[in-house]
Amino acid sequence: MPVPTRIRRATVITVLLVGLALAMLVAVGFGAVSVGAPDIVRAIVRAITGEARVAGDAVIVDIRLPRVLLAALVGASLASAGVLYQALFRNPLADPYILGMSAGAGLGAVIALTLTASATALRFGVVPAGAFVGAVLTIVLVVRLASLRGTLDVTSLLLAGVAISYALSALTSFVMVFFRESMASVVFWMMGGLTGASWPYVLMVTPMLAVGLAVPLLATRELNLMLLGEERAGELGVDAERFKRLLLAVGALLVAAAVSVSGLIGFVGLMTPHMVRLVIGPDHRVLLPASAIGGAIVMVLADLAARTVLAPVEIPVGIVTALVGGPFFIWLLVRRNGHR
Amino acid sequence: MSARLAYETATVGYPGVTVVREATLGVAPGEVVGLIGPNGAGKSTLLRAVTGAARVSAGRITLAGEPLAAIGPRERARIVGVVPQAVSAAFSFSAREFVLMGRHPHLGRLQQVDSADISLAEEVMERTDTLRLAAEPVDTLSGGDLQRLALAQALAQEPSVLLLDEATSHLDLNHRLQVLDLVRELADAGLAVLAVFHDLDLAARFSDRLGVVAAGLLGPIGPAPEVLTVPLLARVFGVRAVVGTDAVTGAVVVTPVLREEAVTETRRGRVLVVGGSGTAAPLLRRLHLAGYEVQAAALNRGDVDQAVAEALGLERVDVPAFGEVDAEAEAAVERMAAGADAIVVCEVPFGRANLGNLRALARAAVRTVLIGRFGPEREFSGGEATALVDGLQAAGAVTVVEAGEAVAEVERLTSADSPPSGR
């Protein structure tokens, strides 16, 4: 008799949570000024209890902590979105970006950025809204295009996603050329980075991730059934057409959350669920929460590398994930071909 | 008994395409209804319409009297189980997990499978001979194992209607019978089964009724012996077939003789064949394929040669099973012989019962081919047959060794420019 799912799930998630806590402690501690774990804990306790701050608390509480938390939230959002799309496409190589949603969210965010170029205060509220609107409009357009011939099948969805993605990237470049004055900040943002991290961003992304994770966590059995194919899932009692749309909407929310605060960060949504699946198998009851935590760990560590490797110069974190993720993707392709 | 699954003048298809028009069929508890028909006729579409994968554009489908449109997917999945043609297993769930997925419609949003679900899953795996695979990842299993697991998964739904779409196509002989015996057993326990079959013999053997799906229509529907007739097989499948009864199971057995399109367009002469007990069947088929207008001399009903002649739709003279070629039959054969361009006498023994065929030939005096020497081993008429054969030979009959030579001889005799055989 294999280990019951409940126990396995509890073990895997506990181990990952401990790992995430450690990664976050390390990430908060490292930087221009290194801080030990006890000092970090004390600073956080002081902040929570409202006790008077001591020297150095500001760096930990106002700068590093929100940044590390934001990295974790972004990583969790991207990895969760990856899990959802991989279930939807029944393809472990699927990624949120393939659908064109990231490009859509990017365009929405870039338009918001250029429109609010002179009003920094406005940016915080408008950029995520722009990203979400962009992601939703993109997915509506992609789904419409894909279902022109009746039902929504996965092949046409992929084709439509790729086509729209190209068009939206071109539009993004077009907008950037038109508004040259804000180009530098947009380019940096497009490469993916958490430089601007602050508590308001954390507070904004948290509910988006919470909803984006809670909905599919209530439907892990349906996610498993979708892996058998839409028709079979339907035969086993899933309203596949509706469930697909729900997944796409939830995915849009997750992508918008990530893109609006950190720009375009690739490969986390692809890499993390894949690695987790290799270890624990395809069951979404474990895969989804484990990938979310795994994505958080990957992102926290990637951001740590981004700001410490070439310090004081900071590399956009999207470059770090691409540097690791590119070879990983190639390895995946080679491995798959080797199996055939 | 009222139907548990009913098609009520249901027109089914896909957006913009109608596949089957106005199908009417009821499947009662305890009943296995088989659907047969050519590829692409819409058998699977009829099944898929029940689970919403195909559309019902007119009429309706009901489950236990309730229209399908009023039943949600979860509720429907508690009523209807499906075993699909092909099962995909791209991800490495264990076979046990795979079967447990069939419990989905019975589980609440936050409910987990419990020991009752697991023991039910193991019971259906036992019955489908898949329990020994329980811990195997499904993406490493064979098509046959997957098909039986899909049946186990469907049974884990505890359905009262089971739809089988070629559910035994990937199974070996043993498992095919095992699965169909299980389905029969489940039906006897009250399950309503609608199954698509490719194999007509299996369909006839395991179904209480058969429904034919062809040319966008469902029908006729009825017991196998009433549905599987020579003209229907020719019309629906374009195949000339012998319809017999399996000696062991008593089920209807269909033996295809030839495809309609295989018959050559060339029209050739008229050939009368004298046979019996299977001596003429291959020759009848060959001559028919080659485009001759073949006629069969008197044959007993139930004789293999008679069944083949019937399947081919040949002009023939039938006499009752074990009956004699009487004066009337003899006269009919004589008329055929007089109009024939060639006659072939197969290597059949002659006795009192079939001597009439030879007597009819003797009077007609048409060019004749005899297959095999006529020796004492074929003489059961006290010398009369030997005398008649001698007479044929004296009149110029040619003797050949086997059917192939006979065909060549017939070709020579019937071609217009050949000199009459005068030896």
C-alpha cells in the first residue's frame, strides 16, 4: 500500500515551507549590509509589536522584507499559473507566456506606465489594473479566435496564443518608441525586476494570489481529470468547457499579479511545476501547493542572486531566471526526445 | 420495462454538421444493445451525444425519463459510465489513482476518497483483471490494460447506464471475452448497456438487440438474426456475406465472401456450377469476382455452397435440407444448363439425392468442365452417375485437376473466338 496522499502531501508541504522560510531569512540577511537571522527576527518582532526601531531596522523592514516577500508572491503566482496551464494543455512544457497573456499583461502595464509617466503616485494603482485588463482582454481574444470553429480545442488555443503574443509584443515596442522619455524605465521593467518593491505592492499582490490559488485548490480533482482529456473529464462529471474558462480567468489574475509588480519574468512558471512533478508526481492535490511554494523559493533565490552577484550593480531578475531556465528548457527538450 | 436511456427522434451531430437524423432507440435495464455500421456512420456520435461531447440538435435524449438537458454533468456522471475507444494517459498516475478518478461525481468539493471508495475501486479492478496493476503508473501500460482500466474507472462511477465505444478493440482474445462476459453479467444484474461494435460476430453474440447505423440513420433495430441478413450486409457494408449460426455458441456468425466493389465490371458469359458440401464455394466466388454470370445447380438449404450462392445473390435452385433433387428441380437445372455458355461439375460425390443435377446436364449437351476424376469414391448411385459422366465425356467434356484450371478452361470456352471443344 503506497503512502496515503494526505500524509505525503503534509510532508512535502512542510519540507517546502521550511525551505521557503530559510531561503527568505537568507535573502533578507544578505545585501550591502549583512544581517544575522536573530537580528532579522528581532527587527520583525519590533515592527509587529510597534516597539521603537533601532538602527538598521529600516533596511530590514522597509526595504529587504517587502522585496523578499514580493519575490515569493511573484514566484508563487507564476508557478501556480504554470500548473494551471499545464493541466489545461495537458502538456508539461506549457507556460503562461505561450497563451500570450504575459504579453497582454505587459502591453496593458506599459500603456498604464506611459500614461502615468509624470504622476508616480498614480502608477501604483494603474499599472496592475492595466496588466489585469491586458491579460483578460488577451485571453478573451485568444479564446474567441480559438473557438471560431465551434468548441475550444487546445491546438487552436495554442496557435491563437502564439499569434496574439507576437502581435502584442510588436504593439508594446510601438508604444515604447512613441513615448521615448519613459523608455528606460519601461525597458528595465520589461526585463523583469523587483527593484521598486515596497509594502503597498505586497499588499496588492497578496489578495490576487490568494484568490488565484484558493479557487484551483478547491478544484484539484477536476485539474487531475483534465489531464485525461476534456472529453474524458466531461464523461467523469466535469463541466469541461466552463472549467476551462474558469482556469483561464484565474490564470489571468495570477499572471497580472506577477507582471504588474515585476514585469516579464520567464521560465519560473515552466521550470518549477516541472521539477516538482518529477519528484511528487502529477496529482494536483500536492502538485499545486507544492509548486506555489517551490516557485516562491526559486524566485526568492533568483532575486537574491540578481542583487548580490554583481553588487552594487543589480541585474534584472528576469535575466537570472532566463539564464537558468534557458538551459533547463533545452535539457527538457533533449530528455524528451531521448525518451522517444 | 421502461428505457433507462432513450433516444427520442434525436438528431445528433456537431456544430454545423448533422451526423445521425431522428434516431429512436430505448435501452432498458438488463439489456445490451449493440450498434453496428460502417466507419464514420455516426455510432460513436450517438454515444457522445449522451455525455455532451456531441450535440442533440432536434428531438431529445432522456435518462430514466428525464431529458438530458435537465441533468448536470456531475449528476449525469453518476448515471452514465463510458468506456472510450482510446484512453490517453499522458501523466503518471498510478492505476489505482486512475480508477479512483471515477469516484469524482460522488465526492463533494472538499471530500477525499475514503476506504469505501478504495474498496469499491479495488473490487472493480479485480473484476476487470487490473488489480495486479494497481501500483503501476498508467503511462507505462499497454493499450489493452488501459482499456480495462477505463472500464474499471467507468464502473467506479457506479453507473446504471454503460456506454461502450469499441471497448474491446485493444484487447487480446482472452480479455475480450472476459470483458464482454463481465458486461453481460453486469447487464443481467440490471445495467443498461449501449455498445458500439466493429466485430459483427461479437456484436451478435453479446447483444440482445442490434441497431444498424448507416447513411445518417439508425435502423433497423432488432435481435441479431433479424438484423444481420444477407441483403442488409450488402446494402450497409457493401459486402456479400454468408450468415450462419455458430455451431458452439448458437450466435449468428457473419462470414464475408467478397466486397461488392471487388467484382470486375467486365461482363462475361453464363456459367452453371454443379456442386455441394462446399466443393463449389471457392469456385462460385472466383467466377463471380471475375464477372461471370454464375448460376448454381440444385443445392440443399443449409449446405455451405448454397449459403455462398445466396450471399452472392446467384441465380440458383434450392431444394430442402436433406431433400432430393426432384423432377421440378431437375427441370429447372436443365433450363439453366441449356442457357449456359459453360458448365462446371465440381468434385462432389453423386448419390440418389443429387443425381438429378447430372441427368439435367446430360440432356443439355453444353460445353462442360469436370473437376477431378470420377472414381468409385464419388459413386453412391449404383453406377448410374458413372454412366452419366461417361456420357458427358463422350459429348466432349474436359477433365481438369483443380478449380484454378477449371476457371482457365471456362475462360477459354466462353471467349467468343475460341473453337468449340470437340475432343
